[in-house]
Amino acid sequence: MAFETERKFLVVADAWDHLTKPDGIRVRQGYIADTDKGNVRVRIMGNEAFITVKGKAEGFTRPEFEYPIPLNDAEEILDRLKPNEVIKTRYRVPFKGKTWDVDVFEGENAGLVLAEIELADESEEFEKPVFVGEEVTFDRRYSNTALARVPYSSW
């Protein structure tokens, strides 16, 4: 079984705005199933596509299964099923031996910028770059599934 251990933080706008950023990649993802036990999403990242099944989190960790799918299939699933979607640009920022994924949201979630870090386990220590602010790991409003249903602009 595969697991993901991840923590999520708000991004400090002033620090992020002044950072020299790597190239970003556009992400379009839709949730075709979302229950209290987990979710299933289809994600397009650039010219690649994936289907991902995530289980319910325990602490910072949850089961995750991700598989590549044909890009045309992902586009058709998102276009035909019209699931709740999240669109964002992802920047992968290396810092002190780790990579931070910084997501700049678009559409109804515009104005929201989040940083995530994946860890080997829940006890792993890490340093935060200057652009990383308040932790929101346990605030469900900031999960992508919640943002697809109840966008940031409606809070």
C-alpha cells in the first residue's frame, strides 16, 4: 500500500512575490468521487494525466494510489463528467534538501496560494522557507476536494 505524508501551509504573499520562481506547470483536476472515506480525482499536469485514489487521512498521512492515464481520456472525463474542478499553477521550489509544491489557484479560488511539503513520515523535521506561513494541514477548507466544492472566493 502506498502512503502520502503531507503538510500544507499558507504562503506569505510579499515573500512569494519577491522570489525568483521556477517555471510553473498548469494543473487541472476534478473530483469524480468524494466521500468521507476518500476521493478519486483526475488530474492533468501539463501534457500528462493521472487518476488518483486517496483514502481518509490519519494525522498527516493517508493512503494514496496514483496511475498515469492517457491525456485524451483525462480531458474527456473532465469535460463529459463535469466534476467539481480546481485549476492552479504549481511551482516546485527546492529548499534545504526538500521540494515545496506551491500552488497558485485560479478561477473561483484566485487569491489563494498554498505550499505543501511531502515527508518520509510524520516525525520528519524540516526547515520552512521565508514564503511559508501559517500551517493549515488540518483545516479541511484548504483541501483541494473542499476547494472544488466550496471555492475560496465564497468564504
